[in-house]
Amino acid sequence: MKFVKFFRRSKKSSQQLKPPKKSAEDELERDKYRLYHPHQNEYYNYAAQRGNIFAPWLQLPAPILERVFSFVCPHCCDESYETCEQSALEDACMLCDLRDISHAGQVCKRWRKAAVKLMYHSIRIDSVHYCEREIDLSERRKRRSRFDRNGLPEDTASARLQLLCRSLREDPTRLGTLVQYFKTPYMLRESSASALARTIAVLPNLRYVDLPEGLFSDDPAYHTLKLEVQARCPGLRKMTYIGGSERSLEALGGGNIWPSIEVLELAKINMDPAALRSVLAALRRLRALKLSDCRMLDDDMFKYNDVLPAFPALEELILTNTPRVTSDGLVSYLSREDAQKQLKVLSLSQTGVQPPTLHAVLARAANLTTLSIIDQVDSAFPSHSGPIPPLTNWSLRTLRFEITASPAASPYSSITSGYYSYLASSLFAGGLPRLSAVYVRDQEFPDTLLGLPPPMPGFAGGQQRPSSSSSAGMFGMGNASLSPSGTGNMSNAHPRFSSNNPFAAALGPSRGLSGLSLSQTLEVFTKGEDDIDWGSIRMDPFDAYGGAVNGGRGRSGSMSGRPLSSYGLADIGSGWQTGGGARKSSVVGTSAGSFLAVPGGTATSGHGRSASAASLRTPKEELWPRPVSSHGAKKGDRDLWR
């Protein structure tokens, strides 16, 4: 009975909480109030008038909204044919950007339509957040129990793929047709082939997708996935074939499988060159081709043949480890007018094209913008056979001239110096007027462009030897002579060094390319054998030593000297050879292989002697402060906020 009584009480209490019914008199009074106070109606129904509020951001056209949202989530506009790892943004968190654009799509229906169209245009699945949020989320994802406090982390990439597959299969008509680019991490596409196949099945407009590597080599484990991609995604733009998939590559020439391929990558293919040429000719939209480790490829592949179709005119041609392809084959290929107009990017890595014959290829590539030649040489530059024409091209903008010595060559032979001297002479000749960036594997190449000899040591009696004012007045240390300054014509005599002295040549007239200068602004990227990153230096025109003084093309009366550097090298104004441009600090080696810069004086006179600290330095500029007592500085000089 008490139990039933309890439910009766709850029933009464629930009935008491109901609001009282509105009577007819209350409604009549409210109508009278609205009749005599019309402005109050607008005030109390402010939410009903939201549609009349002036909000221009809610009336933006769809193209402008998509443009604005592209800055919120940049990877949604990624239309490159690169893998998920290669196309990742360095200074961004793709998952956070995707969350922001999804929140923006919840503002109104107009924004949602534009946000959904952009989000599903290029889909990217990432395993983790590339920000501080991942620290907290990784702890939340662990499956802890009473007996397992550590927990096992959840496979977030696989879970995201399952959720995406469910969303696309629930609405394939509106969402599936929007997807054109689909990128997944390496481990996900290698382990979740079934989920990837079910997702691809509802993406008819797909242009690029990250596929497992076994599919490119006709691995039987991925045969079902390959059939699914061929049947459901006929508009793919990029495909890769690795050794073992020659039969699938030959079937590509029928024109029924992926006829819209634009980028084709072939690696370790062992196929008849005539059959390969027929396959390439069947791809009408092919614009980029990469051939790697194809030993059967030779010059006949590019030459004209009455029986076989012509090699397709490409915008980008990349040849890697193809030693049988020489400059003769490329010259025959570029002799066609359509190939000259179409080719814009040419990359040659470990091929038969040697730097001395590169000028013939450049002379026929009329619209070439990027050239890369990477090779290991074991012999010096063949300058004895006759004069070699310089590199000439009126459209080239980027040049990667990475010539290194082979491991079998002696490290002290310096066989690569002749190749970089040839490149420097080509730049001075003015045959590459639009060139703006050069990549080299020689750290002394910028000095070669400036025409600077290596700095002379102080004990050689050269022009940068420090001396006192009295000795400088008696002996002309600023001149290239050891005789007194008042000897008349003998002051310009050659220094009395023996013929085998290593410093005699440096004191004589400047050799090599010192009298020349650049004709355009050039950015030089250098990288040594032990370096990891590229170092860059920007070189302006007429920056070579000498200018108009030595008869070059420099500006009259200007001596620019070495370029400014943030590591203590600066131009004082007198040039490198005349004592200016010297180091402002001493360099002291450390046991770790680096250097410590010991700063010198702030002002110099004569040959680098520092003036007194009392006359030139202020307390704020003093680099080596004197030791003070343990009591510290004066009370009035102390900083009260420290």
C-alpha cells in the first residue's frame, strides 16, 4: 500500500506542475494591448524578425563562400596527384581545419551547402592531430578497464574510414558524386583494403586515390580491389605500374581502362619498347611520364619510326636510372615542333645525358622552365677536346645542377670543379636570362660567381696582413709589393716569391672569371656532402669583384665585395682584396665540431685595428663587460622590474 501511495503522490505532484490554462479574458486583454501598442509587438517578437536583419555575410554567393572556406581548410582544395604523406601541410593541423569548416557549415543552410561541397571535394584521413590537442585526445581514446589501467589505444584512422564509408554509402547520390580526391595514410591503405573497396564503390567521379603498393605490381591479394577500381572509377588521372604488372600495362593500350590518365609512373618495367610505345600513344591525355629503373629504355624509344606511333608530346618527363638514354635521343625527340612547345619540366637522374652534351638539349627546348640533372662523374670535364658551347635557353627559370664525384674517385682530385666552372661561364655569357634559382652541390660556387679568390692567410704577406701605422707608412702594405713606398716604378713590381710558393699566384693578377659579372638576380642554393639542408644566398647583378675598375660590366666606381652574411661577415666598403670585408669576429673551434664567434671591436681603422674602448664604446655597446663585485652594480643603475 505504501508503494502504491508513493505513485499516487507523484501523480498529483506532476499534475500540479502543469501550467494553468489560459482563459478567454486573458486573450482578450492581450489583443487589446497589442492593438494600442503596436511597437511592443515588434519588440517582443524580435526573433521572428531575424530574416530582415542586414547581414551581408549570410547573402554571399556560393563561389565567394567557397573561396573563404578554402582559407579555413586549405587541404580541401588539394588537387595534386601526390600521396597523403607527400601532400601534407607542414605548419597546419588538417583535422582541426576540418573541424572548423564543419562548424562553419552549421551556421545556416547556405553556408552548409558550400561547406559540404568543399569538404567532400578532396578527402584526407589523418591518423593523429598535428597540434597540442592530440596529447589530451590520445589519453581519452585508450580503452581502460578495471584490470588494465594503461589501456590500448584506438586505431583512429580505421575508425574514421569506417565512419566515412557509412556516410558515403548512406547518401551516394549527393555526397559520393562530390568526391574527386581521396587520400589515406600508408598503414591504413595497406591494412584496410576491404573498407577501401566499399568506399570507392560509391565514388564514380574519383580522379585520384591512394592505393596499396601490391595493387601496382598485380599482387593476387589485391585483385578484387583492382577490379573494383577499374569498374567504379573510370576517370582516374594517375596510375603506377611496377615490375610484374606488364600484362596490366599492355591492357591499358586498349583504351577501355582509364582512358583519361594524365600522369603515368613506370618503375622496373621489363617490356618490349615497341609495345610500350603503342600503350603511351593510346593515352591521349597523357601529360607527365616518369620512367625509373627501366634498363630496356634507349634512344630508339624517342626517335622517329615509320611503323610505330610517335612518342607522345609531354609537359613533364622524368628519367631516373636509365643509362641507355643519351642526349641524341632527346635531341631527336625535341626536333618535333609539338614536343618543343609542350615540354616544360625535364628531370635527368643517373642517365646517359652528360653535362658536356646538355647544351644541345637545352637549345631545342623552347618552353622549358625547369631542368634537373643529377649525376655522379668519375672523370674531369672534357675541355681538351675543343670549345663546348655554353648553356643557352630563353625560358628556363629553375636549374638543378647537382654534379657529385663518384665514390670510386679520389676525394682530393676535385674533378667536379670543371663542371661548375662550365656552369659559371654559361651564366656569365647571358644565355639564361630568365633563370632565377640554381641548385648546386658545391659550396664554393657563389664565390666562383663573384670572382673571388680564397682568402689569404696573414703570414703570407698579403694585403690583409695587420700592421701598425708606422710600418704602413714606411712599407706599402696596401700594395702588392715588399719594397718601400718611395721607390717610384719599382712599387708595382711582382713580389719576390719563388715559383713554387703557393701564395705567389694569389698575389698576382686575378685569374679565371673575376672580370665578369651576372646579368640577372640569381638565388643560389648550395649543399655539401655532409649537409642535410640547403643553404641559399641571393646574388644581385654586377656583384662580382672589380666592377668597372677591372674592365668588367659592373657599375662605375662601385666595389661591392662579398655579400652580407648574418654570421659575422660584412662588407665595410673597401672590398675583399683591399682589406675590407674582413671578419669582424674571430672564429674559435669547439670539440663538438662547431665554432664560437668571439666579437671584436665596433670600429676599425687602417688594417683592422680596433680603437680604444673608452672612446668608441658606450656601456650599452660593451661586448666584454668588466667583472663587478658580488654586491652588484650601483643602486641607481639597477632594474627594479627584474
